[in-house]
Amino acid sequence: MSSDQTADETTAEAAAVPAAEPVTALPRRTWPYLLVAAAFVLVLDIVSKLVVVAQLQGEEPKPILGGLVYLQLLRNSGAAFGIATGMTWILSLIVIAVIVAIIWIVPRLRSIGWAIGLGFVLAGALGNLSDRIFRAPGPLRGHVVDWISVFKPNGAAFAVFNLADSGICVGGALIVLMALLGKEYDGRTGKQDSKQNTSKQVAGE
């Protein structure tokens, strides 16, 4: 076999091997954003509840902002906004499971939007869980402190809530927005996934 034929065969074999896909650098891990967001909301929630219990115990609803918001102390044995009243211990276990799931995701976080959203949800879960653990009538059965009633007192227009509930709602909305935009918690996007699938199909994989 001549050297020319050997060179041609080597070239053909090299051409048959699919080109390696370019390596895309992953974004930096964004767990610090989660910690900052969670700490911010959690501190606000805990401090606000301490003030409310000290100042509004046994008091009538106090209107502010021209009656747009009423401040009053209510004890909630259910979930956010008064849902599932009387199922406190079950809700406590569910919240613990949610917290564990968020902690599992933390090392893989590479999206700032997801990190902030999960941080808000984590803070809300921890804020209300701390009430269920440390407040009366007992561990995992404690009643959550709610104190914000909008438009009318006593939750007549909308359920009474607290800053932990607000954190859960805002964080959840941000997570839904990121999902709608095709942003994954690990930094990938829907476009990147489709490009990778297309390149694999072209390569015959």
C-alpha cells in the first residue's frame, strides 16, 4: 500500500469523526444571591412579627394609608392567606420538604433570577415554619402571626397575611417568570437546549 493511499484513508477516517461540540462556559454559581434575598426577607418577617405581637395584641385594627391597609394581629393555624385552617402539623411537614428541596438545588444554582426567587420562597417558608415550631399551642402546631389586611379589616376584602406570605408569592411569581422566559435554574436556556439537540441530530447521535 502506497503512502498516498494511507494518507487518504487517514484523512477519510478523520472526516468521519464528528467534530467535538464547543464547550460553553457555565455562569458563576449564584447561591450568594439566594442567601442575601432569604436573609433580607426573613429578618423583616421576624422583626415585624415581634413588633406586631408587642403592639397590636388585643388592639382594634389600625388603618394606615387612608384605609388602604389595616394593621391587626390574627393567629392563623392554616397555610398562607388562611388556606387549610387546622392542618398546621401537615403544613409544617410540607414546608420542611420544600426547604429541603431548595437546599438540594442550591449547589446547582447559576441563575440570579432563580436564586432571588428561591431565596424569597425559602425565607417565607422559614418565617412561617418558625411560628409553627415556637408559638402556641406547640411544636409543629403553632399558629402563624398574620397582620396585614388590605382594603378592609379582618380580611373582609382579602385574606390577612404577613411578610413571609408576601415573600412566597413574590418569589413564586419570579420563578414562574423565569420558567416562561426559558431560563433554567442551572443557567441553561431553552435556546441552548434546542441548539444542542440540533447539533446532536446533525452529528447522527
